[in-house]
Amino acid sequence: DADVTQTPRNRITKTGKRIMLECSQTKGHDRMYWYRQDPGLGLRLIYYSFDVKDINKGEISDGYSVSRQAQAKFSLSLESAIPNQTALYFCATSELSSTDTQYFGPGTRLTVL
Amino acid sequence: GQNIDQPTEMTATEGAIVQINCTYQTSGFNGLFWYQQHAGEAPTFLSYNVLDGLEEKGRFSSFLSRSKGYSYLLLKELQMKDSASYLCAVNSGGYNKLIFGAGTRLAVHP
């Protein structure tokens, strides 16, 4: 079984709809992250969380919100989706260590029409 | 500002060696990562450098020069399955916030 899972894997929705993307991990890591990836651009950080009570905005948090329901679960919401939020979304986890390597989930491809 | 530059595309021949360069300008530095990403899939960790020098791991090696803000990923004995994007990312310090380059798309041909 995969250590970091994301649901759904693909989603097509319409402008104005509320969407939730979910991430679960069995790695036991405290730190979780949400990124988006667009063609020709690097991965960009949306939100990150270092434990259940800690939520921080990343580089591009406008239009997004998150919820850390448990150590293993971190959800990303688009309150009112717009077409320029069409992208590939990745969840990642890491543990506090000398390298703090991040491990990525399989991604969710979101299309907003 | 914070900036990471890497070539957009490279091509190489099966069995050859290829070097993918990455230059960075960041407000801080706490390590540099290389990830491999096949089309439509998750990035997977390849290597980590925090001190100057070469780190070797099988067919892949990664080099870092902090004074020059420069790293490269060296892939030896290229295989078709190495066709992928290679992402350079810098931990700019504090809370493991990675800054990613746009990635280098490598095509390996027979």
C-alpha cells in the first residue's frame, strides 16, 4: 500500500463549486504540505502544517483553505473554484530529521470548467 | 527574490552520461534536493546535498557548490526509463519550505 494517498485522483468541476481534496499518510510524519504544479512552473507551496494544531500559508494560499483533521490527514479546499485553479495538486509529508526529505502522494488532477 | 534555474529540456542517448545543472539564489540555504518525476506521476526523491562536494548513489550522483549557488545531477549509463523530468529544490531555511525549479525534461533515445 502507498504511504501517501490522495483522493480523488481526477476531478472535473465547474466554476463556483466547492471542492475538497484529501490526503492521508501512513508514514507517521508530523509535517504535511499541499503543492500545485502547472506546466512550465515549479511546484508551488499552498499550505503546510507541522502538527495538528499548526497551519501555515505558503506562497499561493489565496482561494484555498486547509484542515488538519489528524496527524495522518490533511485536506485542501477550494471554496469557490475558478478556471485558473486547474492544475495537478500534490500532497507531501516529511519528518523532522537532518534532511527533512519530503515524500509526495500520487497527485490529483483538477480541472475547473 | 528567490530563484532556481535549470534547463527546460535535454536529450541524451541510451548508455551515455548526462549532467543536469541547477543554479539558485535564495535568502537562505539548508540543503538542496533532486527529485525525479515521470509524466503525470509523483516526484520521487533522488538525492540531498547540504555540504559542498559530490554525493554518489548508484548511477546517480549530485554535486553542490554553495559558494557558487550551483548544483548538478549526473546520470550515468542512461536507460530509457530515465526519461523523466528532474526537479531541483532548495530548502531556503526555516520550516523545510522547499523552493522548486521548473524542472528539466530529459528524453533518452536509443
